[in-house]
Amino acid sequence: MKTNMRFGIGALLTAMLLVSMAFVPAVSATEVTNVTENTEDGDIGIKSIGLNGGDLTVDELNGITCSANAGSYSGYYTAGLTYKINVNWEYIDTSDVTLKTAYFKLTGPDTTVDDVSITDYPGTTDSDSGTLSVTFTPPNSGYYHWQIYCSEGSESDSDTGDLILK
């Protein structure tokens, strides 16, 4: 009797798992990094989407090299949907250059700015990495852009990311 009951509970839990998996939305991991759901007043829907906005790198190996590579996203406009644009940055300190400041900047479609500066001190390894983020709620469908920028000394690079909503 107990064996049948355990089997029945196991079968029920397995069936519940399979049914719940059918309701998980399919999202492309290359474009969308996270989705937050709004459950206020029992209304379940997407409230915000995290986008891969690109990468910034300052590398001091054999001098200074800056590189900026912005991402893009295309989708359908949803009123009230907020996009969080995330840009990864990395500073690689090799002690080939000292007493300079590496600078990373993200400017969102509404001119909101997130930035970080790292001063390169002699005798230490100041390598670091992180993420810059801005949020943006489009007022309607259209083309929106963000700018990414990095620099150290006289070297710099920039790129433009695109948010295309139909």
C-alpha cells in the first residue's frame, strides 16, 4: 500500500513539473539576459527585459588598446515595458602603462549615463571588470540607440547599439 502511494505521489510531482515547463516562455539568451515578471494585483506579465548592450575593453598589453562592441535588439513594442541595457566592461592592466585612467561609459537612449573610471597605479595590478546599466521605457515603437565608449590616454573607441521596436 505504501509503495503504491509513493509511486502515485512521484508520478503526480513529475506530471506537475512537465506541465509547469510548458508555460515557461522561450527567450533567446543571446539578446535578452533576464526577464522580471510583474505579479501585482494578480496580473502576470513581463515588466522588464535585460539586454546585452555590448562589451568594452581596455587592454594595456604592448601599449593601450580600447575596443567597443555594441549589441542590438529587435522586437515588438509593448506599452510600459522597460529595457535594462547591460554593457560588460573589462580593464586589463599589464603594467606596460602607468598613471593613466581607464574610462568606460554607457549613454542610454534617454541620455541616462552610467560610467566608471579606473586609475592605473604603478606597482599594482589594477585589472577589474564589471557591468554598466541604464534602464529605458520607450514611449512608442521606433528606433532607439545607446552609445558605449572607452578610453585610456590618447586611445579610445565607441560604438552604437540599437533597440528596434515594431
